[in-house]
Amino acid sequence: MNHWSLSLGLVLGVLVLREATAHTHHLHNAQKEREADGARTPRDHGHYTNGEHNADFDHEAILGSVKDAEEYDQLPAMEAKRRLEILLVKMDRDNDKHIDRKELHSWILRSFRMLSEEESSERMDEVDEDEDGYVTWAEYIAETYGIKEPEDQQLLDQEDQVEEQRLLREDRQLFNAADKNIDGRLDDMEFLAFSHPEESPDMLPIILQQTLEEKDANNDGLIDFQEYIGDKGKEQDREWLLTEKDKFDNDHDKDGNGILDRNEILAWVVPTNEDIAEDEVDHLFAAADDDNDDLLSFLEILDHHDVFVGSEATDYGDHLHNLDRFDDEL
């Protein structure tokens, strides 16, 4: 009798664990990719948190790599300056020993692209289960949604999984659009378009259509404020509604006509790196343009190296990491 009870307990334990695991895996990490209003998370989402400035964003905007930024944080000041000066020569397109706003803006956009490539590569390593250099749809949904067996799909089909079902459907549409050669798998460049569609103009019409399907209740190809806030607006207080109305009117409705057209919708759901880079240029100039001549001399940047690339400890390697990448990009 005790043996039977123990066996039954083990079976029930396995079933409970499987059920809990299944539900856990089915939580697609939407919060990492989307803001509360449905827009994709902008590149500068971590620049300021609760009013606190995060210097890591500035360093990554110059170095184009989270890994490199972390390495610079471990360098003594002299070594950080030496490496930074090598970057400045590459950044200085007209060779006048100054960095103007256009040069810095171009460099930051390039860095943003490199950050997307780094993030996509890391994500691909997570998803590419058989390590063949490609990601299939089966590999993606297994890692992201936990769909590995037919019963996993049945769990996702339940009524309380409506949001998961929508995300899965949208991911499938983006996957198919990124699969340019229609071979059912994504190589590294196709996976970049899939994981960072803001980097690929070909993906934007898919995102626009998905947004309209979700928000455009009257099917007129436009989004008004009521459609913008959706059903969740009925559950919010006055302060929330006023905040969202201010964002709608002043951030998204560029022509002030009370509705968002297709270009305004895309600018809302896929924040452009152009504007973010422009804001970062302003931020860096405010921090380092000591003589207010609207140019950054090499000396000014090196004097403020901690703003641009950071530095800290004493243990570091003897070689320069990834500097040749910038030659390829230029």
C-alpha cells in the first residue's frame, strides 16, 4: 500500500510539474519587446530609468557593443583614452580633428545597427537548438513558447491564452516575411530582420498590418484615440487617460488632425533610430562641448572619455577588440 501511494505521488508530482512548466514556457516575453501601449521598445528605453541616467547607454552608442562597453568599464583611464582616440580617427570623416554633429549622428546610427546584430546573434544562439546556423519555425516556437509536443499546442489553444495566440500568429507572419528564400529556416541575416524588424524596411508593412488588425476597429486604415487606448482604456483612471491623450496628441499625431495615418502609426509602433540618435548627439554635446562651438574636438572627447566609453579597473587585455569592424562599416 505504501509502495502504491509512493508511486501515485510521484506520478502526480510529475504531472503537476509538467503542467506548471508548460504554462511557464508559454509566456512569450512580450514585455521585453513591447511598451505598454503596444509600441516596440525603443533603442533608448534604458537611457533613463525613473529619472536616473544610465551611462551604459552612452557607451554602447559609441562602441556598438554591450560586450565592448563592459570591457571598457574594466580599463584604466589611459588605456580607455588610447582606444577611444583610435575610434575618433575613424569617426572623423573629414579629418579635421573635430567631430561634428553629422559625424557623431552617423556613427551612433552605425552603432545601433551593430547592437541589433549583436543582440540578434545572441538570440539566435539561444534558439538554434541543433547549432546548424539556421533557425526553423519549430526551433523558435519550442524555445519561445514551449511548443514541443502536440499537447503543448493544445494548451496554447485554450481560451485564456488569447494574447499568446495573437503573438504566435504575428511571429509566424514576421518569420515568413523574413524567410526571403522561402526555405523554411532563417539564416543570420534573415533572423536579424525577424528579431529586429525595425532594421529592415521590408518588414514594416507587416508590422503596420498587424497593428491595424489589432487596433483599427472601424477598418478605415487609421487609428483614433479610442482605438489607440483600446478596451483597456475602459479600466483606467482619469490620470492615465490624460497621460495617454497627451502622448497621442503631442508625440504621435504629428499633423494634429486627431487620427494617426499609416506613417504616424509606424512612427509610433516602430520608433526610429534616427530621432533617438539625434537625441543622443544632443546629450553628448551638452556633456562635452566645453567651448560651446558646436564641435567636439578630440581633446574635449578624451577629457570626457568616461561619458563616451567609460573606464574603471586595472585588469585588461593587451589587444584591441573589434576595432576593425568599424573599417568594414565605413
